[in-house]
Amino acid sequence: IHKNWKFEKFMSLKVQTNDLERIKATSADNIEMIVTSTVNWRIVDVEVAATMAAETMAVTGRAGDVSADISKLRDDVLKQAIA
């Protein structure tokens, strides 16, 4: 760990569960259906998650203003699931 790095927040390694919005889809044999689904996911590599997808800087620039949730990461996971 670099001596100038400072701790900013915790990241949960628990399994996360999110419901997706209802999606209208067409099957291979042209049958239209409305699909409701649930996404179960978890963070495997905390360093990569913190580096690539987590909010680590507050808009104000003050370290204390960083939110302690993983909402941006959750939004990215749900976008990938819908795609």
C-alpha cells in the first residue's frame, strides 16, 4: 500500500440482490413476453471494484462527503444485466 493512500470507505462483500425492471423481449420463435428477473451479484476483487466503479471522490472535493454506498457499482451491474 502506498504511504499517501488514505482509507475512504468500506465495501460490502455480501451477496447483493436487486430486482430488474420489467423488460419486453421477443423469443427466437417471435413470441413476445414480459420478463421480470432478479440479479444476484457480489464483489470478488475489492481493489478492482474500488478502482474501476466506486465513487471515491466527492463532488465537493472533501473526503468526508463521500457516500458510503455502492450505488454506482450497483447501477453498472444492473445495466450489464439488462443488456
